[in-house]
Amino acid sequence: MPVLEAAFLYGILDLKYAAEDSVAEMAGRMIRGGVGVLQLRAKEVDEARIVALGRRLAPICREAGVPFILNDWPHLVGVAGADGVHVGQEDLPVAEARALAGSGAIVGKSTHCLEQAVAAAEEGADYIGFGPLFATPTKPDYVPIGLEMVRDVHARVSLPIFCIGGIKRENLQMVIDAGAVRTVIVSGILCSMEPERYTQECVKILKRGHVWKPAF
Ligand code: TZP
Ligand code: MG
């Protein structure tokens, strides 16, 4: 999917770090900073509020040409105006999520090892998240997988792969050197004093890394 291949930095508006009344403003900053995908991740929020938040964010993303993804809730994709859904290993299979989200919807899947990454591609995911590479308070119950599998997963899976988990501006080059092309950054952006500039700098580092990577 060209819109995903063009994306280097995937931003997640996680309500653990962003207040509900600030999501539109934060989305604007992330988009101006250069995120190529934006996800709403709101684990403690009920369906009605997901829809309300989605409806606030969807037009901002659409205007910028940035795909807007809901974490969980595939059946709310249409009503919230989102472009797709992100599912985890414990959630619905990709085909079922797509059936609920709509045939044109983007479906991404979280993967935590090579086997899951290969399986997600076989299942028909449009992209995968791969991690957590490093320990992170954003997803505290997961064991970090480190950098060793990053090169292998890019060799074995030809989908856009967004490495995730504990990635910050400061360790981004190390993640790229390990073979990553695309990343997700959550708390690094949302907790930054200057989210727009932080995002811009991360995108710049990722694009610079990309120049030196013929295969992705
Ligand atoms: N899935 C794997 S790690 C993670 C998710 C949602 C959280 C990443 O957040 P952060 O703050 O960039 O470490
Ligand atoms: Mg989920």
C-alpha cells in the first residue's frame, strides 16, 4: 500500500500520555512534524468516546493525507471515520477485523517475534508493528525482544514493518543501524516539550537512514 510505504514514522496518540481535550492539537503537531500514520490508542475509553475522538481526528488526518488508524474496535472504523484498525495477537484475526472495518480498511498487526511477523503477512495484514524492541512503560507487560531480529524480519517479511517499543530520538540511529527502516514512537513524542520539532527530527533521522538502505 503506497501510503504505508511512504511512511517512516508512525505516531500513536495514546491517551496514557495525551489528555482527551488535547488530541486534535497534538495530532496537528505530529502531522506537521511529519508522521506518516496516526493511531488513536485509548485503552480505558468506551466506544462512544472512541467514536467522538475518532470523528475529531479523522478530518485532521484526511486533510493531511495521513492514514488514521484505531487501535482495537474494528467495527468502529467506519462510524469514527478512520482508515483502518490495528490489532494485537490476542485480538481478532486480520480477515475478521477487515470484515468488520470494511473491505478498503487498512489492517495492521502487532508482532513480537519472527514467526508472528511471518504469520501476520500470511494472514493478509497491510503492515506490522514489531517489538517491543526495548522495555517501555507504554506496554509494561511485554518482554523486550532487542535488536537481533530486526534485520531478519526485514529479510523475511516484505510488508512495511514499524519497529516499536522504547524508541526515542536518542536511540533511533542505533535502531536504524540494526536494520530498521520504519518506527513507531509513542511516549518520546507525546512527552516531549516540543512534539512537532521532536517528530521532525525523528523523521529526518529515519529518512537519512533510508538513503543508505537499498532493500526495505
Ligand atoms: N506495542 C509494542 S511496544 C508499544 C506498543 C503499543 C508501546 C511503544 O511506546 P513507546 O512509548 O514508544 O515505547
Ligand atoms: Mg488490541
